[in-house]
Amino acid sequence: MSADPDIETLAGLLEDETVRVILTETSDQPMSASTLEQRCDVSGPTIYRRLERLQACDLVVEQTRPDPDGGHHRKLYAANLERVTVDLVDGQFELTIDRHADMADRFTRLIEGI
């Protein structure tokens, strides 16, 4: 996992309409890059560039699943973002990014709570 992006990086990402569509579409269910191409109405290279930027900030995660038609595995992308909070504290902006906890982290917290 990478460090949280700074506020300028995050603002730059979120001002991009394609990034916003990727995040909203993949917040409900993981999607392939080709499905995102259609939903965003942009080219494949554009989708992959945006996905790389989102993955670098840990806002989207890549999942590998078996192809239901057999053969190769397919890559799906899912939003890893729950909430972004920007606070102004003592004359400085503080950025907090809440991400979805993965299954292993949730299981660990469950066991530790017993």
C-alpha cells in the first residue's frame, strides 16, 4: 500500500470526470477495464492510465478472478474508497482518506476483539 496522496494530488484526481466515473461505477461492484471503457466512453489507454493513478493512491484495488467462460483469469477493479475528509486545523488542511478494510483485516479485528 502506498502513502496517502497529498491534497493537491487527490484534488487533481477528483477533478477528472473519468476518475469520478471509475470510482462511482466500481463502488458497487468490481468491473473490468473494458466495461469501464464503455461506462466512461473513453479509450482503453485512458482507462488504464486513470486506473494506474488511482492504484498508486490506493483508491482502487485490482482483483484477479477466474473467467466464467473458462480459460484465462480476468482483472477486475474495485473502488477502495469510503470517505475523504478535509479539515482546516490551525491554519492547515488535514486530509483523511477512509478506505474499505480487506477481508483479512476485518477477520484480524474480529479475532482480536474476542
